[in-house]
Amino acid sequence: MIVAVDGGGGYDVTLLDASSLRYSDFIVNEVDLDENVVHLTSLEAPNECSEIKDVNISDQLNRSSVTEIEFFRSLAGNSDADKLKVFIDELNSGVDVSDESIVLSPSADKSHRTAIHNFFKEKLKFLVTDTIDGIEDQSKCVRVRLNKGGNNGRGRNSRKRKERDDKRYDSRGSDSYPGHLGKFLRFHLFKENKDTQEALNVIAKMLGIQSRSFGFAGTKDKRAVSTQRVTVFKQQASKLAALNKRLIGIKVGDFCHVKEGLLLGQLYGNRFTITLRGVSAESEDIIKASAVALGKHGFINYFGLQRFGSSSVPTHLIGAALLRGEWKAAVSLILDPREGDILCYTVREYYKESGDVDGTLRQLPRYLVAEKAILQCLKRSPGNYLQALKAIPRTLRMMYVHSYQSYLWNHAASMRVQKHGFDQVVLGDLVYSKEQHIVKETFVAECEDVNGNNMDDYSNLDETSETDLPEERNIPVKVINEEDLKSGTYTIDDVLLPLPGSRVIYPSNDIGEVYRDLAQKDGISLTETAHKIKEFSITNMTGAYRRVFQKPKDFEWELLSYTDGTVPLAETDLDVIAKSVKKSKVREEDSANGSEELPAESSAISVGGDMVTGKGHEEKINSESGMQSEKSHSGGNAESQMALKLSFTLPASCYATMAVRELLKTSTSVLGEHCFPVINVMLPSKLAMGFSLHPHTKDVL
């Protein structure tokens, strides 16, 4: 893959080894509420951000602070004023107090502490403050120390942060921030093989701020190359742009200032570019027909594997135990050994056999957030399984219950297709009423992982990641009657199914019974709660609606031929930037040498199914990426293979893996038919098992 690396005087084109990982086979670009696809197009900071100036500490230290100290004396009293005077005198005398601080007298009055914070912001900007716990209960103290942000950590008193055993102050309220700019800096985040929270944690650490300062509309897949919008409170674009030199697998750009920060759910959906390698079939016509059918018919809008996890203990089983009020059973499902869990099977087995909490905690990996939270609570309160479950970060523990809702929905969708097909509306179906004005639909259900968070990968989940998603309130839903069938007002694309909750209605046909029968089989009532814990009760959830069938929007496909499996077959945003930089340099050099500009490339790759010859396409790809492979072109032992590249847009909470699953006519899930009971119903039957896929591509999906 081509990446642009800032070498000081511009961007040099370098190469990343893609021999073992091809995350560029799964590209995700966010689509905003105006249905604009989000791309990374520039890594430069805009000029207007140069007006933001850092506090010049040395200039402020050289002047007298007598007036300010006397003012502070009237605000905080003699004792604290004297402490401050001694501290400032030491600073002015050249004594190294860069890692020291003073703690003012305890105060339980928040308004008084706020006045002190504001004093330092307005009068003594070379000092910064924060609030720490006092000795007495309910008391807080203001801590004061040198503002190191002004010299960016350079100078004789500077040390690396890892040597200071501390973290830099968060300057969210800095008065040096220009008032004419929006309070939030919006930028486009480009990342590879990192989930959203992980990438933002890295950036936050480099900026010396808390990761909760960032806002985003949805998390993106880790095992992919993705671009999305992010906002951060009162930060300089130049500072973020400078991080591109140090960031690995992450780039930021396209900066602008806005008045409001992003919240979860503020997006239309995502644009996917998926490359399926190693495609084989009896004929190319089968592959082409399958691709055309996917664009025409769409797919069953199942909740994907991410909702259920990929281990031998699917999360909906844990959710069912919570809904039944079986706290100990739920804890066991989370902690017990799991088949195929190579990394953690031994430590899970150790705890089950020994019950040694301390020993288990020492062995557990950091990313097992739920397991650690449970064990730490059981250490303090042995046998209190409900309290242990509540110790799990709320975002995660609620996903267990949401997973069970999704499990019921998936089975109801399968039965709807099995019993009534996929080409017509039937009596008793649910639809959004067309008799009233309906607001633009966002497909957001009552679930946090609207963009496909993997339930097994929750190392970055904490209380700060929880955001209430917008609910579809007051959207009129109606039951199809005989008159609707005669009028032909509604089509199969309008059919809905509910996510169980207290404010939804169920289909009046046999599909409504599917919900009740399956839940009853699991020992769960959809109308009555088995316990008094509201957050683990379906009757306490409002519920939501979801379309049964989903057609990909702006669907495109290409059938490609290749011989070198390491060569990327799709361009990422960073590839486009690097190619643009390279062309600009060539034009500049040609202009300086008086040469004529080279003609533009001819014969773009066709979209829509026309076959491209292996050699011609590979030469084009290799030329663009700077990857000339003599072995590939000379034939050698390389065997030509087929790849199918798909590009399409899906609304939020729709899963691209479900579209691919429909195309491949096989399950992409280790859970198989347990969570996805029906496959291959949308495409013509003559295409069933029409072509296969390279195992590596299946692993990525």
C-alpha cells in the first residue's frame, strides 16, 4: 500500500509490506447525514489556524505578579496566597519546579473553586490548575503548577512525559483559543487495523488531552481501512496535522472549525469497497449474474456476527440469562473456558477449577474488560453476582441484552422469508405508514454498535464511550390490511420487523408468534419481567423497527484478474493523496526541465461487469502503486486469479458482511445457522453455490 510520509519538505512516497495483511480489501468511508461520502483529501492544516497562539511562559514569568497575588489573597486567603507567592518566586529565581505543584486549602464549595480556576486562566496564564480529592470527605482541593504547554515540552526544564510519571493538563478552557473560531475542530480520521477508540486514544495521548474530548458519529471496523469524521474541543489544526509524522496506521486531515461536536448516530451510513479475492466459478457469467442479482434484489437485513461475538459462547446467550435474572449463570457464561479460545482458555480454566480471583486477575489480558470487572467486584463482594455484572461498563453489559433482541429479530426475519417469500407484502406485515409524513429514516435501533462493533473486542469500552443514540419516536407503523394489498401501495421493501420492547407492535400474522414462541422457549416473557432490575428487562426497553430487506445503494462492481496477491486492488484515500503528490512533483520537475507534460492514462477500468485482462489491469495497478513485479508480467509460475470488487452504501446499523454472505451463498459466521438461519433466498436458485472464495478473504470478512 502507498502511504504519504512527511519528510519535512513535503510528502515522500513509501511502501508498506502488504504480503500478509490486506486491510485495503475492506475499505469503509463514512457517509454523513447529507449523504456525502467522507474522504481524506488533505493532510495540511488551514491557514486560519495560525492565529492560535501558545502562551509565552517566559515573558509572563519575567514580569512582577504582586498585583495578581494580592488579588488572589482577597479570593483565597493569606495561607494560599503565601504558598502561591513562594511558588512564583521559585519559578522566577530559576529553580527547577517544572514537576512540582502546590495544593491549595480544601474547599467543598464548587463555585469558590471555579472562581479560583478562572483567576489563573485570566491573571496567571503561565500556571494551570485542576481539582483533586481533599483529605476530608466531600472536600476538593485546587492544584497549581507550571503550564508546560507554552513551550511544547522543550527547554531546559523539560522531560519526557513517561519520565514525569504524570500526564499533561487538559487545556480545554484555554483563553488563548480565538473566539471567532467554532469551539470544535472537525477532522477526518483515516486508520488501518485500528478501531476508532484505539486510534483516538493514541491521538489523545500525543495531544495530552482526555479521549472523551473527541466526538464521532460511529465506530468503524478494526480489520479495515476506514475514514470518518471526528470532532475535538478547542484544539489547533496545526497541532493535529503535526502528529501525522509520528502516527502509525493513522492519519488526520481535512480540518475545519464547527460550533457543535459530533454525537453517535449522526450519520447516514457507510460506503464500503470490498475486494473478494480468489473467486472461482464454472463460468464468469455466474459471477456476473450473482453480482447483478445482489444489486437488484438486495439481502436479508440480518444483524451481523459483530452483534453476537465470534466465540463459542454467543453474547445473546448471556443476554438471555440476564433477562431471566440468572445472575450466577450469566457470570459463568462470561468467565468459563471457551472452545477455540487459544489465548485465554488456560486462565479461564484455572479460575473455574481454583476460584483464585487474585491469581486469575494477574493472568487476564487487559482487553477482557468484562471479566476483569466481574472478578474485581467478586473480590470485594464474594457471591454478589448481580453487583459483579453491574460492574461491567454499561455500554458493554447492555450489548448482551441488545444481542438477544437481535437474535429474536434474525429468527423472525428468517421465518418471514421462509413462510412468505421475498417478493410480496402479505396480510399482517408491518410497514411505515405512507398516509402521514414520515421523517427521514436513519435505521438506528436501540443498540450502541450501530456500525458493527465486535462484541469480542471491547478493550476500549468504558463509561465515557456510552452515548444515547437518537430514537425513532412517533414514526407511524401500521399493520397491512386487505385494502392495502388491493391498492398496491406497499412493496416488499417497506416490510418491517420489530426489535422487542414495550413500545412496539408485532405482526398480526404468524410471524408475531415467532417472537413469543422463541422467547418462551428461552424462558423469557416479552410482556412481563422476571425480576426488578430494569436495565436487564425487555419491558423496560422501548424497542425499535428495522427493515427486513435492504438493497445496497449506488451499487457498483468490477471483475478483476490478478497474479500477485500482495498487490492492492482498491485505492484507499491515502493512496489517492500519495499519487496526487507524486504527479505534482513530476509536473514541477518537468516544468523546471522544460519537458512536456505526459499524457493522461488511458482506458480506465470498466465498472459494471466487463472483464479486464489480467496483464493489462495488473500493469495499471502496479504502475499506480509503484509496485512493478517482473515475475507477475513474465508469467513464471504465477497463476491468474479472479477478484470481485464491490462498492456500495448501506444505512447505519446495516452489515456489509450480510450482503457478502448473500452473494457467497454461505455463512460468514462461526455461529452459522444458529444466528443466521436462512441463506441464499434472495438470489436466483440457479446461482446457489455458484462460486467460491479464497480462504484468506473469508477470514478477513
